Amino acid sequence: MSRESDQDLWNTYASDPSQENRDRLVSRYVPLVRYVAARMALVPPPGLDYEDLLSFGIFGLLDALDRFDPKKGFVFQTFAVPRIRGAILDELRRYDWISRSGREKLSRLEAASERLYQSRGTIDDQELMKTLEMDEKGYRELLEIAGRTYMVSLDDVMALEEGEVRRGSAVADPQPDAQSVVERDEDRRRVTEALETLPDRERLLLSLYYYEGLTLKEIGQVLGVTESRVSQLHGKALATLRGRLKE
């Protein structure tokens, strides 16, 4: 028996919006929630676990099901991804995932990274630790937090969802106005220039993670470092990009 297509499921639900047909749609897209949660590289705060993150994502999935209109020409997966992400982050914020002092440290990291780049043309770990007045343990912990924290906001800036769109299908593309085209091209130019300032290994890491879909553990095997070190390099790269893009 062939697997019922997404379009068939939506057509059935449109003609009969019963709870049974809604549940069939939810079951179909639960793997999407797992995919989004895994790609966010989040470490649950104390008192929560990975299954809690998935349940938060389900809230976003249900919201997307309620709001989605197949007649507008969008692909549901593309429509649902930001809502699933948003629901997970909204719930994490309720648990004070990152304290105010932690966010202040992240802002200092961005600013210090940009200052070092402007003055030296490179961003050295030792110099960053000295500027931030942190020991190595605290510095590496901050980098790991940076990698987990910036995942979603940077996705929007860098249009990194292109990789996910290719796996599913693309959004319908109404003709944008001239101003939108110019602004989008300018954003791409700025991001490209910012990426070019990163060391080769950090550029490779971002490419493997965002475009090739490798996990941090798999990237560690490619680079010959531990998964924890990959997480730290990832955080440093994103902090550098954020600092550059703010400028």
C-alpha cells in the first residue's frame, strides 16, 4: 500500500476537518519537530530534557496547522519551521534559559571580537580572554553558550534555511518589489563579506553544519577535534559574525 502524500492528507482535512484527520497531519509532521529541535543544537536547562523540547515544538506545529492555508501556495514544512522554533524558544525563555548577566557577557563577546578584528585583523582566543577578563574555563563555556544561543537569530540574518528548503521544497515566489530585491542583495553582500573574515576552519565548520547537515560530533571527526571544541569554535564564529554584521 503506497504512503498517502502530504497533499492528499491536506485535501482530506480540508474536506473533513475532523480530529482524526488533524491527528493524521500531526503524526505526519512530528519528524519535522524532531528535525528542527536537533538542528537548534540546544542543551535543555536544568529540570528539562530533550523530550520537553519536542513537546514545546509540538505547540508550534499545532499553531502552524491552524494557520496554514494550502491555497496560498506555500509548502507546509517551510511555513512550520519558524513557528516550531519560535515555540521552543518561547518556552525556554520562561525557564530563564540564559540569565541577564549571561546575555551581557555574550554582548561583550561580540563587541570584543569586532574590536580585535578591527585593530589586529584576527581574533585570537588568548586576546579575547584577556579583553573579557575571563579564565580559559569560563571563556570556553561562554563560547558553547554562544553557539547554542545564536542559532535561530542568525538563521534569519544569513538565510541558512535554504538548506532545509532544498530538502523539502521551496516557498511560492511572488515577484518581489525592487526595494526588497536591493535590500536582500545588500544583506547577502554583507553576510558574504563577514564570512570571508573568518579563519578557514571556522568557515568550513559553518558550511558543514548549515549546508551539509553534519552534526557537531561528525564535524569534530572531520576537523580532528572533540565535539565540545567544535561547539566552542561554532560559538566563536557566530559571535564574530554577529559583531561584524552589527557594524
